[in-house]
Amino acid sequence: MTEKQMLERIVINPNVMVGKPVIKGTRLTVEYIVGLLAHGATFDEIIQEYQGLTAEDIQACLLFATKSLESTAFMPLEAEPA
């Protein structure tokens, strides 16, 4: 599957979840799925919990998040101790 095809799984509609990026055909936001992964959920656990979701949908969330961060400049939230 190409990168373009993966990203087509993610849609943004101002009438769905206040315009947050979601997995096409669901109300599951990219933020929510990435958060589940960050807290230790596995692909299999997420797929079991949300029937109809695929590993490719989860991968699309990760790709979307990666692409979203590519051009972002970060500044430290607080200074590191010397």
C-alpha cells in the first residue's frame, strides 16, 4: 500500500469530531489511537476492541501523526537544569 493510500484512510470533516482527523468511516480520532498506543495498547488489542478497524488503519494514524510533525518546530516547555 502506498503512502498516499494509507493517508486516504484519514479524513478531516468539520462536522465529525469537531474537525479532528479520524479514521474514515469512524469517529475514532488519530489522537485517540496514537494515545492508546502510547499507553501500551497493542494493534491486536485495539482491533479487538473496535471491530472493523484494521492494522492498516492504525498504521495510517501513525503515518498521519508523523507527517503532521515533520514541519513542526518545537521549543522546550521548560529549561533543562544546568
